Amino acid sequence: MRRVLLVFAAAVALWAAWWPLAAWRSVSATEAWLEARREAGWQAEWANVEIRGFPLSYVRTLLAPELADPDTGWAWRAPDLTLARARHPELAQPGLVVQFPPEQDVRTPEQRLTVAGGLLQAEMRLDGPEARLEGATLTAQALGVTSDAGWRASLAAGRLTALASEAAPEVMTVTLSAEALALPSETAERLRRADLAPGTIERIEGEAEVTFDRAWDIAALEETRPQPRRIVVKDAALRWGALDLRVAGTLDVDDGGEPDGELLVKATNWREILAAARATNTLPDGIADAAEGALELVSRLAGSPRTLDIPLVFSGGRTRLGPVPVGPAPRLALP
């Protein structure tokens, strides 16, 4: 028994000596990464890196971090940022948990956003010396966004997950769920005045398989982001007042972010969303009139005036809803 106690005491003493060394290495690695961003031309500022968690964990907290990428015009700052290691129950590799503070600022080339919420947390599972992303989960609760452009939006709860394929790591299975998404305040007010739709989307959920031009790894943050090249929407659904919308289909995306392909849209009570598009100026009156006439004909031919099954087609930089042109195609590129 005495020998066991001596061995245990020796192990504790060795760990007590090792933990500060490992903690120092963890802090040094964090500061080295920030210095490397400066050398790459970023703005990288921080007041200090603190560490806690003895004896079983290493929890780093960056105080007053600020990062800005001059190439994209995006910037982020917060009072603090917490980084912790966590072992995922389904994976051998440990995960990195990023805990965002209750309030932070994001600057884009167009506007400045203040993000505030009860919970915003990301968990990433990384593999190998290049820190290839195996999977990630972003969780948000009671999240609000305020823009200096004069609008506000909020989200009661949301979850975004991405899991890389073992055979082809550039292929990610992405799932999304969101509840009580309050639209930007100006849009919501227009809908309320027109008595067309509630200002809050009740639920959004979907699953897609996205093929990127390369696998996600640490270079995606340090340099350029992987870009989508093929998007297979397996099932996406939206419930918004009387509107029930489902979408599935495949899009190919070129080097400029221009999509080509079609999504099959099934919409119940589609007239409400068309009226909402008019009220919010999403569709000009001329296009909305043409769309309403064509969609009315399509729905009656299908035998149900309340339900619409129609392809949303992207081709040549333009978008069509069935036979009706609705405007330019969106650019599907990550900044």
C-alpha cells in the first residue's frame, strides 16, 4: 500500500510540474499564431492570453482580441475569446471549443454588425499536422444582430453542423436548424403594415452535401476560404406563417461563384410569399405581375391552386422561377 501511495504521489508531482510547462507552450502557440497573422499583413491585436484549468484541462482566454483581414475588408473584435480543448465522444481526436463573449463586433465592407446573445459557441474537430477539419458545430441561443445601417434581427435558437467525408475531405455534409428567426426590422415592419406575414420565420431546417475546391483546414482562416463547387440540397424546409416551403436540387458553382442548375420548389400558400415580395420590394411590380400570372397557371394545371411545384433555375447568371425571369443569380462565394 505504501508503495502504491508513493507511486501516486510521484505521478501527482510530475503532473504538477508538467502542467505549467504545457500551459506555457499552449499560450506561446496562441501568441505565435497571432504574430504570424501580423506578418501576413493582418491587423492582430490582443491584451493578454490567460490560461486556467489545472489540473485536468487547458482553457485559454484571449483578452481584447481584434483581427482584421485587409484583403477581404472583414474585421472582428471582442472583449475576450475563450478556447478550450474537449474530447468529442464519437471521435478519437480532441476538439477545440470556442466560446464567444456576450457581445462582439463584426465589420464588413458594407456595414458594422454588433452581435449579442446568450450563447454563441463553436466546436471544431481537427486532425493531423495541417489541422484538417473533420467536423464543426456552431450553436446559438437568444442571438441578436444590430447593424449600423439601421436594421436589427434576432434568432431564438440555431445549430449548424458540418461533417467532412472520410473518403473525400473536401465534401462536407451540412445540416442547419433555426427557430424563431426575426427578420431585419425594416422588412418586418413592412410586412406587418401590409398584414401579409409575421415578422418572424418560425422554423428553418435543411441538409445539403457541399463539395468545396479543397478541404477545410487552418489555412482557411489564415489565407483564403475554400469555395463551393457543387451543392446538393437534399431537403430544405421553411415554415413562415401560412407559407410552407420545401426545396431540393443540385447546383454547380463556377470559379466566380455563379450557380448553374435547378432547385425544385414546393410551396403551400405561395401567394402570401409573392405578396410579401411585393411589399418588401424584393420583386419589382412588373416582374411580380408576370410571376403571379405564370404561377397561377402552373398551380392550376397541377390541380391545386394553393400548392406550387416548380423549378427555380439558375443559368447564365440569371434566375428563373419556372418560365418567369426573376433577376440576377446570387453569387455563391465565401469572403
